[in-house]
Amino acid sequence: MRLNRSIQTLVAVAFGLGFLAFGIAGFARIDSSERQIEAKLRSIRAGVIQPDTLTVLKKYVNPGRSGLPHIVFSSARQPEVDISATRDFFNSANLGEIIRGYYFPDGYFIPENRKENTGAGKWFFLGVGVLVGGAALALARAITQRPIE
């Protein structure tokens, strides 16, 4: 009977720690992405990065049920720049149109092509991870505190 209780406790602890790690990692990933975007916007506002002109060459949507829209640009730096686009930006860009883009080491950044930050996503991951992980750890503690039959 003790082996069964030990296995139940270990499973609950592993599950709880897994959800805690999932919540913290999701929070950290989204927070890091938000910080990178804000740093790029600060560089643009401060005039550190100068805009490049990007000309829309073609637009396409990846095949599949939820395919991502893409826009292919040409620039002075690269003959083809393929960027995943938000639906609004994809619909507003026309072939041959010239758009301002800012070149960063990780690729071009177009301020109009970013999703608005809701701010709730990272807190959702953290909250779910802490709640479910904490519940699993409380269950593990309850299993160990239960009297042996």
C-alpha cells in the first residue's frame, strides 16, 4: 500500500511542478517578446534606426485551414523579404505599395504589422500554471498526510 501512495504522490508532484514550469515559461516567453518589441519601438522613436523603403512584391496565405498570411517585399538590402503579416496589415497592403520598414539584426520590423498587446496573455499562463500546479501539489500533500489503512 505504501508503494501505491508513493506513486500517487510522485505523479501529483510531477504534474504540479510541470504546470508551474509551464506557467512560468509561458509568462517569461511572452514578457520577453513584449520587451523586444518595446525596445524596437523606442529605437525607432529615438531615431537610432532609420527606415528602409519596402516595396510589396506579392502576397500569399499559407495553405491549410488556419494558414498565416505573408507579404513578400523587396528592399535595397535584400531582393526578397518574406514577412508573416497580421490580417489587418495583409488586407491593407497593396501590390507595388511602398511601406516603411526598420531593419534590425533579427529581420525587418514594421510597426503597422504588430498585434496590439492585450497584456492578459502572460498573466493567463502564469495564473493557470500556478493554480493547477498548486492544486496538484496540495493534492500530493493531502495524499502524504492521509492515514495508512
